Amino acid sequence: MSARLEELHRRRPRSRLLQVSLGLLLALVSYSWLSGDLDVRGLFEERRLDNLRRFLTQEIVPASLRGRGFDPEALFDWAVRIMNEHGTAAALATLAIATLAITLAGLLSFVLAPLAASSVASARPFLGSGPDAGAGRAASSGWRILRTGTRAAMILMRSVPEYILAFLLLAILGPTQAWPAVLALALHNGGILGRLGAETIENLDPGPLRTLSAIGARRRGVLFAGVFPLALGRYLLYFFYRFETCVREATVLGMLGVVSLGYWIQEARARLYYDEMLLLVAVGAGIVLLADLASALARRFLRRGV
């Protein structure tokens, strides 16, 4: 038995690409470690350990509990005061930014996805052996240019980080409103959802769609009667997943000046109110957990019908 296992091990398939990739990965990791300013010993210097002890035992302790024992009533009153001052409004603003952004992203991808799908954006959709089989050269070239341009636009939208987009939009729209964060999240996630939606459309069973097209249905009719109903379940799975990301990013973008949880977290850090900062971070984590739970329930429900 042992000899047989050794023989199978010697005859196992080997991938030269995998071996080369692993070698390059190890080389890059080694280079990053050796060339970067990464001194692990510095993490355990006495000065840093003192800072850690002070942070854990003093700075993050709620102000109402410092110099006294644990008092649940005092802790509750302190948390309620901060939430009443700005915590609740900031949490609701964060959730509103994420909800509006993912809604706009969904609408944008609803338009972009069919234009990027080779099975739809072609001279003869859903017919023939290829997306433009049997069509004239001019028509085929026109649809190919449209597909390529749409895909390039979506690549640009999702390649620029939300933080950079929001930073640029802040310079245009100003820091006194939430639209820079909303539009940045909507553009970035619109590009992602558009690409995922296009792939979903291209992977649909072509049989029913070809039948609709063969009996005379126009492109718009095939889209609304066949493509969208068939792709909706899978697309919504992606939609809810990106909603979780929008909730997280809406908190981070607040650090640019948009009045959300991130704004007040940055404000508390600047004033060295680490106890308040920790409370607001916990509120943000709670929102993300709730969004994740709602998204997981929605995806589980949708998978039953996918």
C-alpha cells in the first residue's frame, strides 16, 4: 500500500505555472520583508509596551468610570449621552449613505450590464454560433465598440478606490453634504455590479432566449421577458453582498469630512477621546453586523429560488 501511494505521488500531475507562481510569490514576500522597514523587535520595546498598557488601562476606559469601580448605571448614562449628542444621528447617516449608494449602483449596473454582455450587445443577440454571427460587418463593429467601451468604463469605475473618488468629489461638491460619499460608492460599486451582471447574463441558458428571439421578439422584449427574470436571482446575491461593503465603506469615508460615524471617530481621535472613539467604532461594527445578517438572510432566501 505504501509503495502504491509513493508511486501515485511520483506520477501526480505537475503544473509548471503553479511552481513558477509559488516561486515568484516567495521571492516577492522575501523582498518585501528584507527591503521594507519592518523591525519586529521594535514592537516589543519597553516604550511601546508602556503605551499599550496605558491605552488598555486608562485611555479606553469610559470617562464616567475612571478613578472608580465598575458602575453599570454610570457606563450606561455615558453611552446614552454620546449617542444622543451625535452617535445616533451619525449611525443613521452612515446607513442612509450606504442604502442610497447601493440603490444608485444597482440602477447604474442595470443599464451597463446588458451593454457589456456579448450575448445581448450584438447584432444578432442569442442567435447563431457567435454574438455577431451572420450580421453585417458595420453592425458587428458597432456593437463590438459599444461592448468594449462599456467594459472599459466599468473597469475605470471599479479600479479607482472609493476613498479617492470621494476625495475628488469633495473638491467639487464641498464637505458639507453626503453626496461625495454617496456618488463615490455608487460609481465604484456600479462598475463592480455591472461586470458581475454582464457575466451572469452571458452564463444564462441560451435556449429560452433564442426561442424568444427566433419567434420574433425584439431585443428589448427578450431582455424584459427572458434575460432579467432569469438573471435576477443571481444578481441580487451580488447586490446584497456589495451592500455589506457599502456599509463598511460609508463609515470609512466619514473620515474625509462627511458627517457619518467615520467623521466622529476621527474627531474623537483628534481630541484624544479614545473611550468615545471606541464606542463609536463599536456602533459601526454593530451596523455592519446587522447589515451582514440581513444580507445573509436575503441571500439564503434567494438561493432557494436560484
